[in-house]
Amino acid sequence: MDPFREEAYRQAMTALALSGQRGEAAAWYQNCARILAAELGIEPDPETTALHKRIVAGDITQPVERPIRLVGLPAQYTPLVGRETELAALRSGCWTRPAGC
């Protein structure tokens, strides 16, 4: 992990906090702050600091799960109505082979 990518720190902090490891998440913030100060002479972004404060306060919650949307698929199984040719091919293939379908 690039030690200067605060977004990566925020993702790790969020994952740790959501899994109940708030202390470990806070340690990641401290490590981020230490590296940024020592190497670049700067403080963490306000977004990173705000996340740290939320974690310490216990104000971080599981994100709302969004339902998975299937794209390009029919909403329901479609019946084989009007597909007599296809049905006949399926039936003949299944019933004429020695091993069956």
C-alpha cells in the first residue's frame, strides 16, 4: 500500500471499524498521521480526520446494502410457449441418446 494514499487508509479504517475493530482502525489513523507528518510535514485530509473522529465516537455504521440488479436478463423465467421447434429438438436429443439427458 502506498503510505501517502489516504483513501486507502480510509478504506482500511472503515473496514476495521465495521468489523468491530475500532481500536485497530484508530491505530491506522495514527500511523497515517505519523507518516504524513514525518515525510511530508502535513496533517491528514479533513475527510480522514472526520472519519477518525466518527470511529472513535462509535458513529460509524454498516452501509445500507443495495439490492443486486441483474442487467440484460429477463425478470422471470420465460415459458417455452411458441418454441415448438426448440422443444422438439430438446426432446429428441434427450430421448434418443443412450445415456439420456
